[in-house]
Amino acid sequence: MVRRPDPAAATGLPPSTQGVVVPAPRLDERRYPGGRVLLRRETFPVDVLRGSFCLADALAAPLSDVALLCAGGDLGDLGDVLFLDTETTGLAGGAGTFVFLVGLASFTGGAFEIRQWLLPDPCEEEGLLDALEEEARAARGIVSFHGRGFDVPRIEERFLLAGRTSPFGALPHLDLLVGARRVFRMRAGRVNLQHLERLVLGTTRLDDLPGAECPQAWYDYLKGDDGPMRRVLEHNLLDLLSLPTLLAALAQPAAGVGPSPDVHAAGKVLARAGLRDRALDLQRGAASRAVDAHVAARAHDEASRLLRRQRRASESAAEALAATMADPSLPAPWLALAKDHEHRTKNFALALECCARLERILFLRSRSEARRRDLHKRVARVERKLAAENAAASSAAE
């Protein structure tokens, strides 16, 4: 169930469930050279809420940051961009897997317009392809959730089987699943869309049809029972409404806003993209605000690594020390401190102490023989240096 915000409502319900229910679907027939197709069109004001985010938040989000997190698809802005979600008869693909419902949405005239194209009969599929081609020709790009790996390939298969060229594959594509895996997995665990709606957006669906039941609903519809199909349309519409709000949620961690695990994860992505100064700021912010000691330790450790690359050795060592204090079971900071004491401060006794702590951690947590061999070589080398230093000190005393 989708609801529009009503600040004046005194229902006692959380904001994400207050407002006016979206009307029941009305399907209009459209005819194309290839056949007929059914269209449901709904328009929502941009202040419609999905949990703690509204649709308009996507318009203000820095898309370049979201594109970095999602590994591609920098669209510049959301004008003439299609939000895409499909319903199919299976997951495997191939000739027997029909795309029977394609949901498309776009920001148009200050509103969010949703267009759901329903295939009324397998024999009319060319009509659906005509409609989709018309939509894609007017678009500059695509935003989806798992669209690069599933939705677009399924559409392209149907075009290919019809002997036609799909216009979708050439469009720039922002797949939010990629960013969600990178940014939200540490906090969320799994990153399916409905779980992210609950954990990240702060909203829960009411009486939603499970995706696994959507194929049977279409088969029932072909036999004349349109009741289940209404629930499929609602399910698809909810998916589409979540896409812009999830996009807005993804933009926040790259700006240093949000829970520390998300900010830490976004900082790692920015570091891999070469934005090390921004990444360092994110890691320091994540470490300072973390309520989980393990998250704080990982953020300090990542900050230490970034500083080490910038040859800021003393600051790097301070971050590594902070990481060991937050979570002594994390191995990387102990290794960083061992290296620092061996090569920079020349405090070989402390270097050996760090190696001993690391050895205990590897014994409990790692099966890597290579790491153990490297550590034993380091210990032997530091012991030789310490022995030489003690011998020199004894000679000087004599």
C-alpha cells in the first residue's frame, strides 16, 4: 500500500504510513503496429514519502557520487531518465521467460509519473516491444535495482527473439543494487529491495504480493482472473517508488551523512576511485561517530591506510593505534604499527610486541600460511635488529 504524506493527520501512525491510499489500477488499451498493450498511468507529487525520504530528494542528490558508488551510469541529472522495474515469468531467462509487465517512471512537469505496460496476451508481445522502444528512444538513461544484471537483459532477449534491436542496452545505466551492496551490506547484511526499504528508507509494505507469486498471477490473468494482477501492479509500483528514494539514500553516505557503517563503506569506494582526501574525511567522521567499536576500528584502520599512502607516517600510526584500542582483534592495525616501529621510530621492542599480538590473532582467525611465514620473517628480522642495538649499547657503555 502506498500513502501520501498528510502532516495534519492525527492518526498516531508513523509518518511513512500516513496519508491517502493510491487508487486501484485502471488499465487503458493502447494499439501499436505489433499488437495491443495495456497501460496503467499514475502521477505522484514529488513530496510523496517512502519512509524518511521523499521522491524530490532524488532530484537534489549529487548523481556523480551515486554513479561512483554504483560503478557507472553518471547521468548528470534525472531529466528524461527512466526508472525501470520488470515482472517476468522466471529468473533464468531464455525463450520461455516472458517479460509480462514493465514499469517505467520519470520526473515530468514537477511530478513523478509511473507508466506500467502490461502484456495482455503472449501473441501481442510485439505491441509491448513497440511501446518500450518508444519509451527508450525518448530517454537519456536508466535507473534500476538489479537492472543491469536482470531487467535489461530480459528485455533485450525479447527484442532479440523478435528479430529486433533493443534500444535499452545502449542507454547509460545506474544500477542501485551495485551501490547498495557496496554501501549498505555491512549494516544490512542482505540487500534485497524490501529489506533496504525497512532498514534504510524506514518504511514497510502492507499486504504486498511476494515476487515469487507474480508469474502465477499473470497466468491467472490470461485465464480471466484479474484479481491477483492488481496486486502485481501494486508490487511493481512500490518498487518504482522506492528507486528515487533509494538513490537519495545512497547519496548521503558519500556526503558523510548517515550511520557510520554506511559512511565507512562509501569512503572505501571513494578511495578506490582515487578521491583519497574525501575518503579520509569520511573515515575520520565514521570513526568519530561510530557506536560500534568494530566499525570504529575499521574506519580508523582505513584512515591509517590512506594516510600511509600520503606518506603521513605519524598520523597513520596514530590512526592504527586508535584502531587497536577500539577493537584489538583486528589484525591490520597491529601489522601497520609493527612496520612503523621497525622502520620509523626504530622501537624494536614495541615492534616485537605488535608482532606478538598479531601472531595471536592470526592463530585464532587466519588459515593463511603465507601470512604466518611473512610474520615469522619479520619477527626474525626485528629480533636481529634489536640484538644489534643492544650489542651496540653494551659496547658504548664499556
